[in-house]
Amino acid sequence: MAHEMLVSAVRDRLRDFFADGWTAKGWKTSAAYRDKVLTLDPKNKGDPWRASLVWLRQMDAIDDDDERAIRELTLERNRLAHELRKVVGSSYHHLDFEGLFPKLLALVAKIDRWWVVNVDIETDPELMDEEIDAASVVPGSQILLQVLAEVALGKDEKAWALYREFMANPASAQPS
């Protein structure tokens, strides 16, 4: 699930940003998306994932280290998804969940924060003139992933504390 949140942060948010309509199947891909994003695929195949990574690099939303981490996380996700029986049933492959999950959380938060600061706030007439410290922006995805991490790592009470804090003041997750 966490990797799917990374995919959404990288690929889906950009596709939705450039959408120019809605169909029964979801957002309608625009000509601008095809021209400004899909053409960036280094393999010239119009792959939304690869093209979105290039676009995010061009916007300085991610850097070389982030791209390396995304590749590492994607390889591990694929290994886990496609070789699950080997991973679970033997010592074939040790999954470093405690080492990888914080990287994934940081990447999703960084990309989502970039969108909030550089798109959402900049295009909101009520917020565009406000001084907002980017480091203080906490995307909702970050809160959800923190709860997942606490639960997955067996820290149930800490997860419930995060949840209760969020539910007591959900506005705290929104830009001020």
C-alpha cells in the first residue's frame, strides 16, 4: 500500500493536474499532459511513470538521491510482490522493512509537500500571498504512512495516539 502511495504521488497527481475533463473511467488525459509530460519518457514510449519522474526532476521536486531511492524501493516492492512465497517461506531474501519504509515515507511526504507548497498554495487566492514555511507543511499522506509504520512495526499505542491527535484536530494537517 505504501508503494502505491508513492506511485500516486509521482504519477497520478501529475496526470490529474494536467487533466482537462472527467469520464466514467476517471480523469481525461489532456493534450498538454501528453505534450509536456509523456514526451519526457527517456525510452520514448510515453510511459507515465518514467515521464513523471523526469518532470518532477525538472521541477526540482526530487533529486538524484530521491531517484535512486525510488528505484531501490520499486525493486524491493516488485521482489516482494512477485516472489512473496520465497520471501515469506524462507530466508531467500531479507526484507529490510525498518530501513526501507522510512525512505518511502520521506519520499511521499517530500513529493506531496512540493505539490502543496508549489501548486496548491500558489494557486489558492486566499493563500498565495501568505508566507508559509514549507517544512511545516504536513501532507495527509505522511500522517497515514506514519500510522501504518507504527502498526506494522508493532507500536499500536503510538499509532492510536497519532490517530487520536489527527482526529482531534484534522485542520492541523492542512496548510495554515
